[in-house]
Amino acid sequence: MIDALGAPQSLLLLGGTSDIARAIGRAYAAASPGLRVVLAARPSTRRDEAAAELESFGCKVGCIDFEATDPAAHRRAVDEASRSGDVDVAVVAYGLLGDNERAWTEPDEALALAHTNFVAPVASGVALGDLVRRQGHGVVVALSSVAGERPRRSNFVYGATKAGMDAFFTGLGEALRPFGGRVLVVRPGFVKSRMTEGLEPAPLATTPDAVAAAVVAAVAAGKEQIWVPGSMRAVMSALRHVPRPLFRRLPI
């Protein structure tokens, strides 16, 4: 279980090869060398590297083959991760940015985004929710995005998928409260990572390590929602109230 200082004994990373997932793993591993970590991701050299990196901190690392687009993979991964003991913190860390211009004109592209960013996380959340209820404790960390708070012309398909994911996990947090569980919804701005490589960084751009540090601190503090960087909360609050004719003229 998570101790009095907010340190978990076990960590599950669904999408464990993403830059943010790896950063979260490192952040927890640095503070808890004996941490048990389960990396759920496609088999790859990158997964092997992520496992070796965590083992260098003294973590006990296990790997699970996980394909988010496989409906059966979510419960299978959660069940396998819990065979060696309770899961204290589980992170839903996979996603797809996609090409917005293709996504709103090509059904297959739109469906790929919707499935990876919304349908699959819902499946992960249901499986994790069942685990938390059985354990009587646990924190689910859902990596959402500020893009889901108000649709923009430049990425409205991606933003729509994140809005759905955000709403689901916010509600899941309320559903799990009576069972001793908690959900942390994380809303980063632009993150400089493999996903955004080649794109011009937006104002208040952040890094995977900064997101990871914010997640670790928020889990320890018992928070349910955070923005990264923290100043993004005020920015998005203001943008939500900008009249649409003015909003569409903003260079964002």
C-alpha cells in the first residue's frame, strides 16, 4: 500500500514505454529502490531499455505484452500485474496525437484516434476500477490533456477524444471513493516528447520529467486533478470563458 509519505510499493504502467510513463517510473524508482514495477507495453527494444533502466534503480521489474487496441488486453494485463500482489498506483499512459487534418476528413484516422485515446482507456479504467474495488485501495493516474478542456481548430479531434477520457476518469474517481480508491486526472499542456517531435512547442510547454514530478507530488498529496505546469489551470479557466468569435482568432 502507499505509505504515510505517499510512496507506493507497486506501480503498473499501462503504455510503459511512453516518455511520460518512463519518467514517472524513474521518479518513483529514485525514491523507492525496492519498488515493484510492471511495464505493460508492446514487446520492443524500447521496453527492454525501460525495464533495464528501472532495474538499475533497484526495482523489481516485470513486463507484460500489452496492445491497447485489443479489447481483451486490458483486463488480462491488470490481472497479470496483480498476481504478485496489490497494485498501489496504476498509470494509463498511452495515447495517439494523430493528424488533425486527416482525422476530420478520413473516418479511419478519426476512429483510430477515438479508439486509442478514449475507447481503450475506458477499458483500462473499468479493469483497474474492478481491481481497486477488490483491493480496497489504489490510485489510478489518467494522463489526459488540456486539449480536452476546449476544442480548438488545430486539434479538435484529438481534443474530443481527450475530453471523453477526462470525463470518464473524473467520474471513475467519484465511483471509487466509497471503495477506498482514488483517481488522479493529469492535464498537461504541450509536452516535449516523442509524440510531439517536429512540432513547434506551445507556450508553457513542459517535459516528461516535469509531468512525472507533478504526478508523484499529487499522488502523495491526495489530489484528484492537476494541470502541468500549474499555471495552465488559470490559462484554461480563462480560455473556457472567451467568447467563440474571439477564441477562434487566438493563435493557439
